[in-house]
Amino acid sequence: MSQAAFVYKTFARRETHPARLGALARLHGINAAPVERCSILEIGCGDGGNLIPLAEVYPESHFVGIDISVDAIQKGRAEIAELGLNNITLRQGDISSEPIEQERYDYIVCHGVYSWVSPEVQHSILAQGRLALKPAGVFLVTYNTLPGWRQRGVLRDILGVGAGRRATHPLERCALGLDFLKLVAAEKSAMSTSFGKYMTEALERFESSDPSYIHEEFLGSYNEPLLFSDFVDRARRHDLQFLTEARVVMTSCDDLSPAAKEYLENMGSDYIAREQALDIFRNRTFRETLLCREDEVLDRGLRVEIFKALRLVSLYEALEPGDVARGFRERVSGRVVSTPVGDCTDTLGVISSFGTAGACFADIFDRSRGSIEISERELLVAAVTLWRSGFVEVATAPFRAIDCDHDSVRVTKYAQLQARSHPKVTSRSHDSYPLSEVERKALLLAHEGMSKHALVTLLLSEVHQKDSEAVINSLRERGFL
């Protein structure tokens, strides 16, 4: 296996979806471009795993990706050609030496790059990103943050020493580094130290991690975590300003102690200092920061009418209710949570009934009147609370068609391409799921316009799956069909 064959795997990242980015921008007073007709640039696009599914779902929008890896770009171009897409271009290049083309973009995404490149490339990301950003544009940059990442830096040191200088292939370096980490964890655990426990927990995480992630995050040439406030200072030098975070729950202090909340409230309008202090309270290790042009005038108060006009999408599906609590399953991870019966739980149940398509506030209120006793104002308060708590997200448009016959099947060609060999498959809501072999077979058997009953029957005959209907329902619930 050659060095070049070790390609960092690229998956769809829900936080990068322009319908989500646009919604957050609109809540802050920026009239962001509609997802159906916009232009998107991804810096560090890999093989296009994040851009290609968007390009298929939004044919009237324009997508450009740039990456330094020749192998990744070639792989992505081959998939684009197989899908017959003409609204997406992948370019191989180094933005520190080659300027981004003169086109301007409504959305720019730079995920998993900034902390892992040289200072010169970091400068180019912000400088060229600003030049390429349209008015009312949104620029997403992710990076490792201090002080939370400082403890992970110990893992990076240990793995680096274990890998040594003899090994050159990434897989060999990962293996040697992990072997040494096992020795260190065993030694420290025998002493019953908290450090040993941390090493052991890290090993457990690494066992389920892709080697490409371990290599890039802990064995790569660069990994520069930095304070949020320092990143904002760098952005300001390029006429960019902090907008918000892609995960709004990370900006909330609702779950902190009264003393911590009071400390943050005393900071008043200094939201940069507030965010920095919040990072420390949470021991945060990673940020997904949205930037915009410095000349944009922002409104940081909750814009209620804008919120009510956006689509609210539940990240959880409802389980059977209990007497004193109700269960919800997170759609992507499968994690089950139990929430006490009350306005928020009732509201989440109603929002989740709309599936991954979501609904605007008026439609949610209409449906609530037939199932729960709650006033419009109480419903709004509950919806905002759920959004700030990470149970619900906002979007400018549905992630999949909701006006089609409930019995008809809709499937993307990219999901079918991924179902053949990719470790994860992308849903219409831009989530990446590991699927069972039966679920993959169902996607490959599906074709646009066929009925749900026909697909259930076909799956039953092909793989003799007795619960074929449950398999199809699960795929529909997650936005595949």
C-alpha cells in the first residue's frame, strides 16, 4: 500500500449545510442566500464527500472544492462523472501559493483544516476566504481550541514518540504510536492514577476511530490549538467578524451553575470575552465558528419573526411515551434520552413528528393543537429552549421534498453509489450514517418513483428480510427514501 493511498476520508458534515448556515445568519440580521440558488466553496474538500451530495440535491446551486491531495481530487472527480453532475468542480491546489479563482461565494466552508496546517496556510485561509466572500456571505472555519485541547496534546506527544522516526507509512506510524500508548496506559493504570484512566479512555476511543483521523489529528506535522479570542483577533485582521457557532447549544449557558451564569451575564455586550470564558467553563476542545464580513451590521438579539419563519427540525425521533417521562432517540448516534413530561417534551414530540423535513412554527402550532394543550407563546418558548439546548436545529428550507406522495420512494444516486462501498452513507438531511448490509441493499434496490410497498416486497424477495417494512421505515425516517 503506497503512502498516497492513505487518504483522509471525507464525509458529509451536517453543520456545513447551507440551509443551516443561512438560518443562523438570518437570525443575526444577515440576508443569507437561499440554498436552492447559491454558490459554495469548500477549502480542504478532500474527495468531495461533503460537497457532492449537496450538488446532487441542489442542481441550481454552484459548488467548488479545492484540496492539496491529488488522489482525493481524482477520486471525487470520478464520482462526479459517474453521477453526471455539472454544477460542481473539484480543483487540486495549495491556496498558500495559488489564489482562489476570482469568483465570489455565498458560503465558504473550511472544516478540519485550519489547526492542521502551517501558519502560512492559516493566513491564506482567512485572507483568501475574505476576498472570496460575497456580501451577506457566511464563512465556517473549524479548529481545535485551548485550554481544552491542552490535555489532548499529551496524547499527541505520546503517539509521536511511539511512532518514532523509523516508520514512514501512516498506518505503521499509527500502529507503533498506539502500541506505545497501550504501554503507557497500562503502566499508569497500575498506579491507579487519573492520568492512567484518561489514557485508557483515549485508547477505547481510538479503537473505534479511523486511522486517517488518528494520523491527521495526533501524528500530523501540524496541530495548533488556540484560544477562541486569538482566532477572532486573527479574523479581524482580515476584516472578518465573529457571527456565531454552527452548534448553537455550545453558546448556551443554560446548563451551568448560577455562579457561572452570573459571571457570564456580568460581561454584558462583550460577547467575545463571554465566549472565551464559556470555553473554559466547558473545557471545550473544538469550535465550528461562523464568520462574516466586518462591514455586516449584526443583530444579536433573538429575532422572533425570523425564528418563526425558519424550519425547525428535530434531531431526535420520539419513542413511546411513559407515565412520567418520554424517550427520544438521536437520529444519527442512536443515543436514547429520557425527558420529563412538560412543555419542552411535548413540543419536541410534535416537531419530531415532521421527521427530517421539519416544519415552520405555524405548522407546528397547528399540529400541536390536536395533540397537546399549549398556548402559542408557550410553544414558542419551548421551541427556542429546545433549539438552544441542541434538540432542535433551524434551517431555511427542507432537506428533502415533503410534498411527494407519502408512499413514493425518493433516493439520491450518490447515496446508492456510497451504499456499494463507502463506510458511511449520506442522507438527504446531510447526515452520515453507517448502515447495515440490509439497509444498503434496500438503497441499491430503490429507484425514484417506486412505491414503498413495492420496495418492501422487493427487499423481502431479495434478502428474505422478514422485517423489511421496518427497514424501509427506518431509512425513510432518517431521510434516505
